Amino acid sequence: MLDLELVALANAMQGNGTDRIVALPKACWSDPRTQVLARAIKQAHNKGRADEVAVAQALGEGTDDYKLIGGLPKLLSLTSHYGGGRTAFDELHEAAELRQTNAAIEAAMTASSQALSPTDAKDAAIAALLSIETGGKSESTPTSLKDSLATVMEQSHQAYLDPTSEHGVTTGFENLDWILGQWQPGAVYILGAGTGRGKSVMALNFAMAAAKSNHGVLYISLEMGHADLTRRLVAAEARVPPDAIRSGRLNHDQIDAMRHASTALELIGNNLMIMDNVHVDAERLSAIVKTAQAARSIDLVIVDYLQLLKCEATYSREREVASISAGLLAVSRQCEVPVIALSQLNDQGLVRESRSVEHDASAVLRIDYEDDAWIPGSSGVDCHLRVLKNRHGRTGSISLTFERRHQRFVERIYE
């Protein structure tokens, strides 16, 4: 098994199937050395290249990880011995799933045999089998302070070694990254605005910034189809109005701009997946994200928009929205991804129909326009993106211009 993992990692450093290899889940690496090496290759790949030299730099000369791997000489030896062949992607994925399944079945049989009653046996077996979906750990299993402390210290150490690297998913706006500390795994972010005031455009800005930074994005659209969303992406990239793209009333310069935009978007096209299934419900959301993660690494999930998510009917719409909010929180934690949920606002500028949404969210953002700034038909409108709540840091606002004609937001930086 170790040889299979080394084959995959060696080929990744040679540029053979690197995108697919770095997208593999942690469970695919059975040895501490391959776990460390896979993490370093992903860090190097996110910066633009993942050859032996770049991976050695990601490991950090003199660190425990560097010593564990053996440094640059060992990496060169590894690619020389194992590289140049198949990527072993499918075999690795299947082996990891089989390993998890066998371990869960064995745990279920052991727990069942040790139970004091039939009910206890059934509960123990179900808990063990459910651990297959949660990476080998039951959702109800507590984490010791020792284990949690090790995770926190490792994250802090990596940030200290490379303070310029990304420690989340970029928002695409420098000042918003500074306020939020980027999008963080396990957190839910609410983006609110009035009807027709740019929520989806802002969300697509976020999606494109993440995709261009080599992060996998799942965009779940419950309102617009994938063709409409793609048209907006092309419009923003080419600086061509979407209605001109739809109608075909284009001049030569616009046609050239669209060709260049198409080429640029194709380069990152596999990083952004769009689901426009209107029947998505809160209960199935977690399964949908996990299915997408099986195809490639998903680092950011965007739901457009919250009030259109379906859930089991209750006697109160407020309770339904509260259930949806709990579902979003479960997705962010179980799948270890940041989730951005768009929301309509009421006349008071609050999330419609339920306060629990704002309570569950790690941060709440709102697009605000000056009373006299929103002029119908204007091509550019100045606005502010306000961080009204941030559970893990500061609040504040950034200044933007909504280029309505080109369907994009641009940050206004003051010297």
C-alpha cells in the first residue's frame, strides 16, 4: 500500500495528475510520511508549482516534517525511483474506502459482541457503521484537549513558518480577507442584500477568486441555471454586458475579449462546479457536498439562496428556516468546508423569517448602498460590504463599486 501512495506522490511532483492527487482525502494516506508529503505537495501546488524544490520549501528546511521526509535529496530519489508511471489515483481512492469500511465493520462486530442488551448492540453497530461517512469518527465522539491542542499548535506553527500563505480560502478582496481572516473551514457565512441588489454577482466574485487560487468550489444555485451563471462569469471576465452575450450583438473587440475570457475560464474550469437542481433540500445538502468531494477537493460551498432551500414542512416557516440553518452548519462541520449562504433581507435589513440564521452563522455580511446611490440604469454604483457580525474576529466594512454593466464588484482602495 505504501508503494502505491509513493507512486502517486512522486508523479504529482512530476506534474502527472497533480490536480487529482492533491484533491484526494486524508484517508488515502496510511503512513505519517505520506500524509506529511501529501500536505506539502498541496501547499506547493496552491502556490503555482509542486516540483521537488517547491515541495522541499513547503516542508520547511530544518523542521520535523522536513527531517521526517529526508529533505530535497530524498524527494529527488523518490521521483527518480517511483515517477514516470501511472498516477494510481483510482486505486488509492478505492483502497482508502475499503480500509475505512473494513475498520467500521470490525468495530461494529466488536461493539455488538460486547453489548449488554440487543438494543445496545444495535446502537453500537449503527454508530460504528455511520463512522464510515464521518471519516472513521462518530459525530458524537468527543475530542480530547490533547488532540485539539495538537491541531491548533500545528496550524499556528505552519502559519508562523509561512505567514504569507493562505490559511483559508481567499474572498478575493484584500480588506475583507483582513477582516475575516479568509473563509474558514467549518464556518457558515451569511451574505444578505435586498432583492436585485447584487447578491449572486457578489457570490460569483467569491467563487471566481477561490477558483483562481486553485480551490475547489461547489456553487449550488436554486434560482438561476448554470448557463445564466456562466454568462455572468464570462461578462465579468471579458467586461462585456451579459445581454450582449445573450443576444449576440457584439462588436469585434467584444468578440476578442470573450475569446480571451473563455480561454482564461477554461484553465480554472474544473475548480468550479455548478449545481442548478431546484429540488435540493437541507436534509440532502450534506450528501450532495460529500458526493462532490468524492470527485475533487471542495474547499468552498456557496448556496444561492437560503430561502429557496427546501426542508420538511412544519407549522412555522420560522422553524423551517431554523432547520435549514442547522443543516448548513452541519454541512460546514461534517465536510470541513466554509459555507456561504445568500439570503434575502427584510425591510429592517435583517435575514428574512428567522433570527436563528444569524445566530448560527460565524459571520454575517450585508451589501449596503447609499440612499441616492442606486440609480436605475447606472453602470457603476458605489456601495459597502459590511461585516455586521464576526464570531472569530473584528467587524467593519469595505468600499466597493458594483459594475452592473459587467456583473462584477471591484474593491476601492484608498491610498
